[in-house]
Amino acid sequence: MTRFASLAIAALFAAAAFPVVAQTPQFAKPDDAIKFRQDTLKELQKNFKRVADMAGGRDPFDAKVAEESAQRAAELIKQPWVAFGPGTEGGKAKPEIWREQDKFKDLAGKAEVEVAKLAVAAKTGNLDTIKASLGAAGASCKACHDSYRNR
Ligand code: ASC
């Protein structure tokens, strides 16, 4: 084997052994994972609500705040899912999450897509454009909560 080939193979093994560790939060115990997902989902909710309150006329429209909040929501919604790993049942999460991983991940992915669309809409600075994508984004949050969150 050439020196390059052996280095390349060593690099592949290293990549397989340490998958995306750098970006992924590690949880020492299940409660840490539960706290992380609750914190990120709560902050997501705050940002989403800020936009929804403007769209619903409960707050005056501020295009910059709407854009920043929707952008922050789109970043936050990518984060909680890693904290629903094996053995982290608890909080308001229904046990079905761990029995229906494919459906759970599918709903989470759809919510990511809809909130990303809301962030794109908010970039226009146009309230009607924001309103047009808010319904689908809210429905995508609700779909997951209806199936997988205890009240
Ligand atoms: C929120 C929130 C949700 C969604 C959803 C919209 O503010 O916490 O889960 O909006 O209720 O239907």
C-alpha cells in the first residue's frame, strides 16, 4: 500500500469514529439532554411568538425584529432533535417519540423546512408575505406537539 493510501484509510476510520462531534452537544446525563431540548424549544417559541404577535396585530410590525426573530427561530429549530437520543425519555416528551423515530424525525424535518421558509419570508420585510408563511410554520409546530408532547 502506498503511504497516501494508508493515510487516506486512516482518515476514513477517524471520521467514522468521531462523527460530527465538534458541532454536536454531548450530554453527560439524560437530564442534561432534557434541559437542552426544553431550553432550545422555549427560545424557539419566544422568537416564533414575536413574529406571530406582529402578524396577528397584537404587536406593532417591526420588520427588523421580525427578520431577526424568524432567522433565530430557523436556527433554533435545528437544535433540539439531537437531545432526543436513546435513554432520554422524560419532560413532556411522549414515549412514542422513541418508538416512532421515523415519524418523529419526519415531522421535525418538516417543521425545520416551514420555519426556514418563514425566515425567508421575513427577509422581505413585507408583513403580508410573513403572514402567508406563518400558518404553515405554526401548523408544523403543532403537528409534532399533537403527537409527541404531553400537556
Ligand atoms: C407557538 C407555539 C407553538 C406554535 C403552535 C402554532 O407559539 O409554542 O407550538 O406556536 O401553537 O399553532
